[in-house]
Amino acid sequence: MRFAPDLWSVIIGGSSGFGLAAAQKLAAHGMNLCIVHRDRRGAMRAIEPAFEEMKSKGVRVITFNLDGLSSDGRTKVLDAMATELGEKGKVRLLLHSVAFGNLKLLAPVIDTGAPQQARKKIANGLGVSPEAFTHSVQDAFENGEYRLYPLMDPPVYNDRQFLDESDFSRTVHAMGHNIVEWTYDLFNRGMFANDGRVLSLTSEGNTIAWRGYAAVSAAKAVLEAVSRSMAVEFAPYGIRSNVIQAGVTDTPALRAIPGSDRIKAQAALRNPFGRLTTPKDVADVIFLLCLDEAAWINGALICADGGERIA
């Protein structure tokens, strides 16, 4: 299946993780791409080959390495898009895949020492030194033996800096309501197709408390709320708005969360398929939601997690 040659997707955060995987999937099916990202020059050496590969699929690909969270950056992108679209081009998809949030704690962590005590008891029972046993546990865990995570020491957190008002404000804007600003501007410029799709990404952290995730969790709650409102208020104009809740996925954004290895371990153990979600899994769902047949899906939170949330 190939999309009509005049359809475009605008992907905010398209150089890694879900955004990049979605861009690759859509390019393979004929969707033209406008990718907005923010990366340092050194990182571009690894990213540019992926962009070139997408162009080889016979689609138009324009990229912008700038601050997509600012009004100036957004204006620059959409001014260029207006030229690219011409008279016939329209935006079928706006995908907001921004991972820009503060991961500070709310309060200092108290280490109970429970994992150390457990390892010591097991080591004594086996007749080995606690140090040797600890080394064996850590080595096995790092090599994918996720069942050992209860025996691992807790992550090391920064106990000197805690979330403040500006941390919340920047995070909630970036990952919460910035999508509304992009939707407004595309809508007001008449760039959306008659059957437009607005998609964003949330996580299980919207309802589960992970240490260091408070600001991001707040942003996800805002994101889901504004997506529902857009689903109602933009529906008369042919624009659908949905949120995808991805399962735990090994992306750069997840790795930035303190204790992400424990989060991955728990997810892999309880997932019915016995593995983590991949960016490709989520990209496939994004592709499906861009099809004509998905036009009646609106205002939904769609879980792409293999059943992880219910296990």
C-alpha cells in the first residue's frame, strides 16, 4: 500500500526512537516527510544516513535541525513547508514525538539496604563471599537475566537538585501542550488534509509513579487531556486526534530515566510476549492510524504494548 503522492507527515522529534521508526515506516509506503529534530553536530553523522535512506524510497524528505518547541522554529518549518506543499500537497499526519523533560526527584531517596541484605543472606547460604555473589548477580543482570532485578541495588539519584516551578513548566510545555501549538499553526495555514491525523505518545508513567518521572508524568497527563479536547473540537474540520501508549521501549529517552534498567526488567518479565516493545512495533501502529480505514478512530488512547499493561 502506498499513500497518495501529495500527502505529507510532519514529525516533531524524528531523529531517534519512535519518531525515526515512524518516519522510516511511512517513507517505505510513499509518505513525504518533514522531520523536525534537535541534535548536535556530532550526532548528525549517525542520523544523516537514515535520512538519506528514506529519500531513496522515492519520497520527498525535508529536515530541520532546530528548536521545534519555539514559535520561531515552528514558523521557520511551516514557512518552508508551504513552499514544499505547493497547491496540492497536504499534511495527513502530525506526529509529536518529543522527549524533552526534566528527570529530577521530588524528594531525597532513602536506601533501605534490602537488596544488600538479601544478597548477603543468599551468599552465606551458598558459602560464598557477599562480594563475589554481588558481582555474579550484577553481571547476570546486565546480560539480560532480568529476574534478578530485586537483588540489584537501587539506582543512583541526584539528591541535591529537585524539581522546581521552571522544571515543571518547561517539561509540561515540551511534552504536554506544544502539540496544540503545532496543530493550531498547521490548521490556520490550511495545511491539513481533509482527513488529517494528530498523534502523540504517552507511556505507562501516566498512571504509574517512577522515581524521577514526576514532571514528565504531569506532562503526559496534560498531553492526553489536550488530545481529547482536540479530538472533539477539530473533528468538524476532519482532523482526528489520538494518543498511543507505547510499552516500555529501549530508546534514548528511556535510558535517560534513572533506574531504566529496572523498568525494562519488570516490563520484559510481565509482557505476555516476554520481550520489550520496539520502535518498529509502535511505528506499525502509527502507520495503521494513517490509513483511510482508521478514520473513525478519534479521541482514543491506543495501547501498543503487546498486552504489557494488563499482565
